[in-house]
Amino acid sequence: MSVIIISMTQFLSLGLSRIRQPRVIAEVIGGVLLGPTVMGRIPNFRSTIFPELSMPLLNVTATVGLILFLFLVALEIDTRLLKRNIVASASVSVAGLLIPLGLGAALGVAVYREFINPAVNFGHFLLFVAVAIGITAFPVLCRILTELKLLDTEVGLVTLSAGIGNDVIGWVLLALTVALVNASSGLTALWVLLASAGYTIFLLLPGKWAFRWLAVRTGSLEQGSPTPFMMTVTLLVVLVSAFFTDIIGVHAIFGELFRRCYQSHEIHDIN
């Protein structure tokens, strides 16, 4: 299964690289081709190549790989440069969220009138379509910025920070949509928002101080490189952060980004 996925991606990237397309585009197209849209329509293809018993393991492997990749992406972010561009990032984030939400809502009206049963709540359906279209494909954005070597530029940082803001708001709105459909209440979305803010503050203040204190006690700062114990603690915090954000209803990939962005100065000092 893994051999087929990697081979398909490699084959597509050979052709797409000739027209200057990032490798992640080949991965997206490969997923579409191997999925139910194309090859999945072949009789017994999915049960033979992607049996149901293997899917949980594949999902876990992909999630862990994505978490570690985004941690490495955030490791290269200079938050001092990011703070200097906070106004531009906020402006891009608002524009990049409102316009897709508006277009998604307009599309939702047409889809509802043409294809959806009138028994379905119009407002709930409209909100879901708007959020589904408005959420940024954040991992894809990170891959493109990494391959184009734009992470350490102002353009890359503004784009990345705007994408983070859009996705956090998008997942909160998605939680609101689910809450409204299931319980006609926005308490779930409020819980997600408050829990995310609380965990961010925890990492920003006591978490940051504790991390730096541990780096000093283990001698990582004096040596100029982290000790094995410090690296183990860092990876544990990354995985715990991802697990926590997944529990509260925000995608797991934001856990290590929250944790990483507020401890970047300590990591840079250690390195």
C-alpha cells in the first residue's frame, strides 16, 4: 500500500516538476487518483489495495508525519519578524477568510435550492458549505512555502500566520456548525475557542518559562545543542499538544504549532 502511494506520487512529480509545480501538487493529484473518485471505481480495487483493516494504521502514520513536519516548519519561523508584520498578517487573514466564506455561502444557496431536501435547515447547511470552502488547506500551504524556500521571508511569514488564523477560526466555526446541527447550541464552539485560548496562554507563560528552565538545567543552552533528554521532552510536548487540540475539537496539527510558536526563542537559543 505504501509502495503504491509513494510510487504514484513520484511518477506524477516527475511530470509536474517540468512545469514548476511543487511536489505537494503531485501528492494531492495522486490522492485523488487512488481514491474513490477515480481508481476506487474499479471493482475490488479498494478492498485489495486499501483494505479496511489497514486504514486506521495509515491514518495514524499520516497524522504523526504531518505533526512532525509542521513542527519542523514552525521551527524555522522567526517570531520576531512575525510580530513586526502582525498587522499585515491580520489583514490578509481577514480578507482570506471573509471572501471565501462569502463565495461559499453563495454557492451553498444554489446547491441547496437545486439538490438539498427542504427538510434540511437552510442556515445550518449554508454555514457548513461556507466553512468547508473557507478553511485553508494549511499543510498544503506549508509544503508549498517550504519547497519555494519562502518560510524565512516576510511574504512567507505573513502567508503562514494568516493561514493559521484562518484555520483556527474555521475549525471553531465548524464546531459551531456541528453543535447547531446536533444540539441547537453554540456551547461546543465556545468551549473550543476558550480551550484553545487557554492552552495557548498556558504555553505562552508557564510553559515557556518551564521549557527554558529545563533547557538551562540540562545544560542545553551552554552546550549550544539540545541534550537527548531535552529532545525527548520537546517531542513529548509536541505530541501531547497535538493530542490535546484534537480532543477539544481543533485539528491535531495546531497543537505543535501553538506549542512551537511560543517557544521559538528558546529553541533558537538551544540550537
